[in-house]
Amino acid sequence: MWVRPCQVAFMSKVALVVDDSMLVRYTVCRFLEERGYDVDCAANGSEAMEILSRRRPDLIVTDMQMPKMSGSEFITALKSKPETSAVPIIVITGRASGLCEGDKRADFAISKDIDVDTQLEKALSALGEALSARRQSASS
């Protein structure tokens, strides 16, 4: 989705998608863009941290098993910084990997082995009130 630069400043929802699989990144980014999010993508936690030095997302969707900086390491870094510690996190895991410590610190976990769109819809619904409240408090 192409957005004119002047429109970006007025978009209220920003998401960061972090996954080393290009297919998963594309699927999740397309899903979020269709729901009004301005989406940034990264292939690993290190790239995501670079993006976070420039932007503050309203939502982060991350894989757990990635090169350079794993999802668990990325979540640890997020939770250690006041400016990112409250950002809602959706973790995408392989069904076989089960829940790990990183998942427990996330707000929602979905499996990439099952219909990702349906699970993301449920996650966004569950996080909807938290995202709305965060945007309202930021605009006050």
C-alpha cells in the first residue's frame, strides 16, 4: 500500500513485524495494512531495534526463532526500555515449539502452522481496548 508522506503523519496505528521468513512477514504485513496499520518490517531483532530507534509502534508482532537476535532477546530488550516496555506484543511461534519464556511476556501468542489471518484477527480484537486506551492517553 502506497501512502503519501503527508498522510503518514496522520495515521494513528503503527505496527512492527519481525520475522526471518519473508512469507510470514508479507502475510502479516498485508493483514495489518488492510486493517489500517502503517507497517514496518524487520528480518530479526537487531533490525527491529534499529527501526525502534526511529519509530514507536503501537503493536509489535515477532517470531521467536530468528538469527542475530532471537524473539526472546528482542522481547527482553523491549521490556527493559521505558519507551517500549508497554507496547503490546504478539508472538508468532511454530506449533511444535510450544510456549517459552518469551511467549509468557507477550500479550498474545499465535501459531504460524494454523490460519494466521484468523488468529491475528482474534489477537487484534483482544488487544483492541488496550491499543485504543494507549492512543487516547498519548493524545491527551
